[in-house]
Amino acid sequence: MKKKRIYITIMALLILVCILISNVEIDHFANAEEIQISQTYSNVLDDLQKDESFSMDYYPQGDPNESENYYSLQLVQIAESVNNELFVYVYQPSGQAEDIRASYISLSTNPKEDIKPNIYELIYLNSAGTLYKYMVRDFEVSSANTRYYAVMELLRPRIAGIDKESGNDNIVNHVEFPVKRQYKFSIINEKLSIQVTEIETIDIIDKWVGFCRYPDGFKLYRSACDAHFVAFDTDKPIDKLISADVYCQTQSYSRYWYSGRKYEEFGEITPLSSIKVIGEKVSYTGDGWFAGTYEWARIQSVEDFITNESRNDVYEHGIFDQGINTQLNEETLKSNLQGKKWVLRFLETDYTFSPMASDSTYFTIVSNVSILRLEFWTNGNYYNLGVVDNMQSGDLDPDNDVSFTWGMNENNGLIKLLKIMLAVALLILLVVILSWIIKIILSMIDKFKGERY
């Protein structure tokens, strides 16, 4: 009895500890990383005034009534440091009145003939009037004798009420400002030479980011594959899209419910730079019983995308047929895909929901999607161009609906059923016959024993 009381006391203490731990609320957002500048950098004006032709008259304070220009970013120059850092000098007409900060730059260290852009974060160093100095984060200048910096665009955070919205259910995170220039650094006669040339780009004029969720088979918890895509249109016609590079950021996310309260946890934001998308076909077969197989192409026209996601696949499971019906939802068809020409399906992530664990949900947030490069044919001409595009995020809801149906196999389900019933009947008959035989044998054994004794 005493041992039982001790056992109950220990169990009560464990339950109390679990309750106290589970009642701690998780932070709703991961802490933003603060960038610490460990050294002092020269002033933006001191750098630019080394050029004798420089004059502040070229960079006046803007007029707030001309919002398109006032809030813009205009690249002035880029420079390399003796520590192999890359500096970016920007004219911002709003100046200190608004003190807007550029956030990213899209550039390629390959020449324009073999362009391979990537998005880099910009670190603010200092400013004077309308001129700002930034450093490209996590970038090291090459030791090659000739170095290329093909700059597609500068970006800054979207300003509500000033910058246009996405026109759909997406959120525009950062807006783009075209640069379209290549800087060639080389040594000529032991002196640094910088050649600046214009480069051709292709601009994204309409865009929507979303994902389709493909469920697994039957398990004790729900799981699925989230297939992420970006639909878009461009300022140049595209007859055949060959390949593309896509940038995005990912962040793990989890939530659960306890005592009627929702708790959330966000992981670290991870940039996925330059995801290459080619015209291959991919497939996903889920785990669990009766899992279906979902197939799609990485590059699709909007028409093919709609057709591919509007289908009813049938799988045979013995005497039954399982139907898996996939359809894009109404808002996707009527609004979000309108005006788009192409779809890039660039990334797949996992989704899990466990109703037995406080309705726990785990998935990956994909955000700040931007197209970097497009390779295509138009009118018999080949192009491989850097892209001018914003950074845009979709919502957390899938853009398709998947339903399951069950029915008798249309081909030979009835015959299979009759065969199974016959097999069961024969098995029952066999058991009866074996039981009868065993009973006779046991009776004979008993009779033999009785006669012997």
C-alpha cells in the first residue's frame, strides 16, 4: 500500500511538471538579426569626391509630390575595397527626410553573355544628403584580373500607400528599381579600369506566388507535400521557356493548441539562392496506405498548369477503385492566374498535422520569391537574360483542393469479389471438414486407449 502511494505521488509530480512546461508561450516571431559593423568606413561623399567630375548638383533633394521618383533608388557607382569588400553607392531623392534604406541588390559576377544573377543583402554604412553607401553582405571580391558586376536591380522594403500592391492575395515584400548595367573591372597598364555598359533584361510585369498541397495516404497523422510555384507574365513575349533561376527564403513553422490558446514557433529565415528550374517532369508518391502519385512539370504554361491540376486519377486496390480528384480552387482560377502566362514549380516542402498531439502543425513558409533569370526562345531568337522583379510572398493556404472517392472496380471488381467470397466459403468448408476429421481421429484414439486398458 505504501509503495502504491509513493508511485501515485511521483506520477502527480510528473504531470504537474508537464503542465508547467506546456503552459510556457512560445515567441510568435524569431528575433530579427542585428548586423553589427565592427569597423569604421569612409564617408560616402569622401569616396565619391575622389572623382573630379563629381558634383552634388546631380543629386538634388526630390519633390515629395513626385512619389515615383522621390522614393526611388538609383545606382551611382560600385567600388571594391582593399579588404575585398564590395560597396554600392545609391542616389535616393527622398534623402534624410525619409531615410529609406535599400535592402537587396541583384547582380551577376558572370558577364552578360553568361549571366547568373543572385540576390545579396545590402548593409547600410553611412549617408550624406541624398547619397547612401552600402556594403554587399557575404560577398568577397574575386582575385581574377577581370571582374564583372552585372547589376539587374536594387530593392527596398515596400512602403504602404506609396508602392503598388500585388493585385492579388500576395504580399509585396520588397519593390524593385531597375539598373540594367554591367561594370567591368580590369587592370590596364597597371591601372584600374572600369567600363560600364548597358545590358538587356526582361521585366516581370504580373506575378503570383502559391502552392499546391498533395496529401499522403492513410496514417495516424496527416502529412503532405507542398509544391511551391510562381506564375508570371513578362514585358517581352516568350514562345518557349527553357530554364529559369529563382530566389526565395524559407522558414520552418510549427503551431499547436493548448487550453484554447494557439502557440507558434518560427525558425530561422534561410535564403535559397539561385534555384535552377528546367523543364523536367517530377512526381511525388505519398507515404501511408492507399497513397496516390502526383506528377507535374517544373516549367508549364498557365493553360497546362490548370489542366494538370484539374484531373481525377483512379488507383486499383483489389476489388475497389480509389479516385483522387485535384482541382484548383475558385479564387485561383478566376483571379490569381488571370493575366499570367508561365508557371515555375521551383520547390517542394513537407507538411504534417497531428490531431492526437494538440492539433500540432508543421510546415515550411516560403517567402520573398523573386525570379532572377529566364532562358527562352522568341521568334526564332535565343535569349538568356537577367530579370527585374520584386520580392513577393503568398499566403499559408494551399491553392488546390484534393478529394478522395471509393467504389467497386469497374473492370473486374465483381468477379474479384465473387472469387474472394468463394475462397472464404471454401476456407470455411475446409475448416469444417478438418474439424470433423480431427474429431473422428480423437474419438478413435480414445476408443483405442479404452480397449488397451
